Amino acid sequence: MTARVRLLLPPLRRRILERLREEPDSAAGLARKFDLPRQRVSYHLHELARAGLLELVEERRRRGCIERTFRPAACVYVVARPGIRHVTFRTMWIKPTEATDRAGAPRVPLAVDWHIEGRAGGTVLRLVHSGFGHDAKGDEEFDGTRCGWTFELGSLRHYLAHHAGQERRAFWVRTPVSISAEDVWAQMTRPGKLLREGRLDTLAVGDRYRVVLDSGDVLEGVVTMRVPPVEVAGTVENLGNGLMRLGCESCAGGPQAHLWLSTWRVPATLMTALESRWRLMLGRVWGQILTHGVGRNDSRPDPTPS
């Protein structure tokens, strides 16, 4: 049994992780909620953080002391024991108790069921994402989520095959658009708008590509995903064998053109420069830029199965 697993065994530490999954908190805040001495909770927080199971959110001075707020370093911890061939668990994005949003509108519970199975000397990961609305917006959410998971699962396979244990850096830039997804697709995959040279619209999965963006940056690799007029993705061999995706989606509140880049061997300074150039590029092509979303130039280790 690993040291990390031993750390998770005490019931109080499991309670701490469960509560921190709901919202980040400090030792003082957790002590009030659990009705326990702050020193006792602080000790367990320290041990969990020292083992890498928690990450620091913020530090602030309060009443002459430094108060530290933590959150879990991962959504779920799975311990596979010898002889167990199939593990199933669930993560909730929106819990059934969170019936409405801040504006009072009804919310559909969102859940992802993960199934990990050893098969024929390998490992199969299957997930079931549930919780979509029944109107047109729900259809858009379904399409966007399906594309997103297709890319993310492919990204996981790419990471395990080529970059296991290495630190990832990634960013995502996006902008609202007032044209159809078909028009955005044409402007992102053919020369003249986003691309100075090369094209992506005629390629199939497995084809090689080389394009020059309007920013002057060169991307080249192999197409790994193509879902017109929604998204195209591929490896980026000249940027540390990273991954890129670009396209148009409407599940985040309105039509948005977006670009994503994740790398494992590219310096943070270069990623910051690329993000800045790509944000300016989207502004030139379509107008206003949204703040970058989840996964912005954010360095952290990728999860490695143990």
C-alpha cells in the first residue's frame, strides 16, 4: 500500500477531501463546520498537502496569522487492488441538490460515470456523461460535450503514449462570433482569414498538415479529429509534439470561435507569447476576445495512473 493511500484512510481526511470538493476552505473554516479543534484539522490538512493531495488556493493574513485555503489536487482518487479488473466511480459537475443557478433558473444535474477495465493486457476507459437539457440548447450542449470528450480522451491517450509523467502547459483562447458555424469553419480551415497558408478543411483523420496562422506561427503534424463544421484537432510536432484544436461551439452561451494548445516540452515563456499572439489574432479576425477559459497557460503535472 502506498504512502498516499495510507494518508487517505483516516475517516476525517476523507471528510476533509469531500468537503473541499464542494468548495475550497481553510483549517479554521473546516474546524467550524466539523465542530473540531482547529489544530487537529490543521494537522490533517498539512499532511494531505505535504503528500500532494491538496493544492493551495490562496494565503491571506487574518488576525495576525496566515490563513491558507486549500482544494483537492484531483477530483477523484481511485485505488486499484490486485485482482480487481473493473473500477467504476462517478463525478458530479452539478449535484441534484443544486437545483437552480444564481438567477433562479432550473439546472439539470450533470454527472460523469467512469468505467476503468483491464482487458487483454491493456486498460479500457469508458465514460458516460449525463445531464443535458431537452431543448435546442441541450442539443448544442450535447454536441459540444461529445466533441470535447472525444478530444480529451484522445489527449489522454497521446499523453500516456508520449509524455507520461511530464508537466503540461495549455491555454484556450476564444471570441464571440456573429456568423454561422459553417462560415466560421470556412474562415478557420481555409486560407484568407485565420490561415495565411495551408488548409485543414479537405483533410481526413490521419492526414499530415502544415499551416501558417495569421499570427505567423507555423503548426504541423497529423490530424487526429475532424468534425465539420464544429472542430478539427491534431498533433503539433514542431511544438514538442503537443496538441491543438480549433473550431466553433455554441454550448457556452453563444457561438464562439476558439483555439486550444497543449504542450509538454515547450517553455512557459514561449507559451505565454503564443497565447498573447493568438488572442490578438482572434481580435483581428473576428473582434472582441473573451478572457481565456479553463486550462489557460497553466502548468501542472498530468495525472499518471499508479
